[in-house]
Amino acid sequence: MIKYIITILLTFSFNYFSQVNKPEPILEKVKEEFNKIEDYQVDVKIKVDIFFLKMSDREAIIYYKRPDKFHIKSEGFALLPKEGLNFSPLELLNSKYTAFYEKEDTIKGIITAVIKVIPLEGGTDIILSTLWIDTKRNLIMKVESSRKPSGNFSIDLDYLKTSEGYFLPSSMMFTFSVDRSMLPKGFDIGNDSESVKTSTDSKKPKNGTVYLEYSNYKVNKGISDEVFDEKLDKK
């Protein structure tokens, strides 16, 4: 019901912009650009800034295979939201959605089209996403999403051109809200001055941020499906 109410409101708000700038062709070009990627393997350096989790910077390997296979080879990431770490425009745009062109905006000197996307299928907890799209390279530069029952996240991206000629992220900043009440029962969040607050403050959602730097892409070289079998990692 919430999705349909938002759809109606946005229809009136952005009807003018939709007539001038249709969002569907822009989003289709984003899909076409990413559909050039059959699979990739990439080294990644990860820095975590989350109030309940003390973790040193570490390195990992990320594997992706179209349309939705994703695996990160490292330890200690079970509690991190997967929406950012395995972000793919195909996951959002391959399902039914309604889209509205909102405005033109500039990010890091790049002119972008700002488009709001509302998923219409029940397979996601995303209620609304706002995308900043570089229409010259057909790349998503920024994402802000609202989730149910609560919580938001944002993704900021920079890109590099791989040796194979594909544009893929060079860095990503993934920021998300964390509700302490949703942590596993008995989970130890530490006793430092930031963790121990008044009981009222401790119940408020806080933001966590994950920084990723990518290097050494290997694109469309072929990756076995076994790489994505989590059971093999536990042997």
C-alpha cells in the first residue's frame, strides 16, 4: 500500500519532468552498459566505520557473475548489509518498477539525471530509490534508498576504465542506518564512550559506513559457479 501511495504522489509531482525527460530510456542505457559485464573478479580494500563493530582494515576478493551471483572472499562480513557490497543496477532495474525524472544535478563536476525508482514487485524491501546517473557514460554515480520496515542507505561511486574497456567502480562509500534493536540478542557492542549512552539515545538508529577501493579487475574471463557456493568456504 505504501508503494502505491508514493507512486500516486510522485506521479503528480514529477509529471511535468517526465514529459520533458523520459526516465525509461536513461535507465535502459544503464542496463545495457552493465549487461556488457558477464563476470568479474576484483581485489578490494575495505574500511569499516560502524559503532558496534571494531574491525581493522582488510583486503578481500569480490566475485560477480551475471545476473545476480556475488561472493566476497574474506572473514567478518556476516553482519554487514549486502545491498551496498553487492550493488548491481540489474537487481533494481530488471524487476517491474515505476520511474520519474526529477531534475538535473551535478556530482563531482559531472552532470547527472536524478531519477526516482519505485519497485512494483514484492521481492525487495526497497520502497524508493533515487539515482544520480551520468548520462554520457550511462553510469550510476549515487544511490539513496529507503527500506521497509525502516532504515535508509546511500551509495557513492567513482569509476575506472578497466584494461578490457569496461567502466566499473574504483571506489565506493556505502552508508546505512543501523537500528540496535535489530542486532542479534546478546550481541556485544562494546563499552567505549561512544557505545555507552543514555538508554534513550542507545535506541536511536545510527549510521555505519563502509569504504571500498577496487583494483586489479579481471572482466569476462569466466568464473565457475562453484565460486559462489558458500558451503565450499566452510570446508
